[in-house]
Amino acid sequence: MTFLHQTKLLILFMILSVALQAPLALCADPDPLQDFCIADLAKTSTPINGFPCKPASNVTASDFIFNGLAVEGNTTSNQFGSKVTPGDVLAFPGLNTLGVSMNRVDLAPGGLNPPHHHPRATELDIVVKGEVLVGFISSGNVYFSSVLKEGQMFVIPKGMIHFQMNVGKEKGLVITTFNSQLPGAVVAPLALFAANPAVPNEVLTKTLQVDESVVKLIKSKFAASVGHVY
């Protein structure tokens, strides 16, 4: 085999290697190329994997501080008896490009953070106060759950439908952490019964195998005037 043939084979091998590895390379966000990138939320309304950076010359220590999770959420503002206080990049611009965020979940006795999922993140729940039932359902329809007490943690794999419910007699507090600056949340009952435009009744009646009167009753419980957990 000539040197030219060897070179061609080597180049072909390198191209195939890159092609085969490309899907793997696209499975995670790239590492940041700067120390920080404080989000300039005013510059765009349609972020694509992050926001533009605030000029470094304008960054101060306050850009790295967020006090939002220190305030107890109002659990009487909705029918679930819970309140989620987001600590994502929209609330805390200092998280931009860093791939992490946290929420505070306040739960009244018997309160529920209803079934929902985060399309862009794995979640780790840390119970700070109370006794909280945490559970998720796998894609195989297997239900995993546990009642957690202060200091215990529960991990919820990315994309799995899950919930938190206060089963104790006192207020509950859970801190949820994510490997995304903006994990997103699709809350099942709100998505089905409070979507805008509304999901057609015939879709819901067939999905839930109930009469239309039942669907209309449930939709009335999620009128726009009712406070949401998120």
C-alpha cells in the first residue's frame, strides 16, 4: 500500500470517527468559554440555549446573589396548597450558561405540587422541613416514591412525571435543584385543563374515558382567575 493510499485511509477513518461521535457530542450543553455571562434579559425575548451577556465591565458582586428563595411562598394562592418559587435564569440572571438552578417549594399541610415534568433537567429534591411524599412514574408506568424527612434527598430522572405532597401536620419545604439554568415545567392538570387555546373536550373525554360534563366541571376548576403553582 502506497503512502498516498495510507493517507487517504487515515483521513477516511478520522472522518468516520468524528461522524460516529457527533451525536454524543451534541448530547450536552457546551462548557462556557468565559468565567461568567450574566444574562442581559432585556436584549432578547427568544433565547436560544442562553441569553446575551451583560458587559463584563458592568458586572458587580450583586449579580451573583439571589435572595428569592429566602421568602416563604403563599400556599393559599391556589387550590393545591403549594407554591413554587423559581430560582432559574429568568429570576437569577447570574445562572446564565452555568447549567444549574434551584426552586423553593412551599407546601401547606396536605398541600400538593401536582404532577409535572421538566423537559430539560434532572431534579434533586432536598426536604428542608416537614414530611413530604415524593414520587415519579417511569416510561414503563412504574411508580417510585418515598416519604422523606428533613435532610433526605430524592432524585427524579430527566423528563419523568413527578410530584411532591406534604403528608405531615406542619408546613413542608423542599428545595429542588436542576442541572439546567432553565428546566421548564409542564404541569399536567394545567396543561390538560387550562391550556390556551383549550384542548378540545372530545379529546379529553376520550382520553379520560369520562362524560363531557366531567371534563367541563374539571375545566371550571382551572379557570384563569385561579392562582397557579408556577
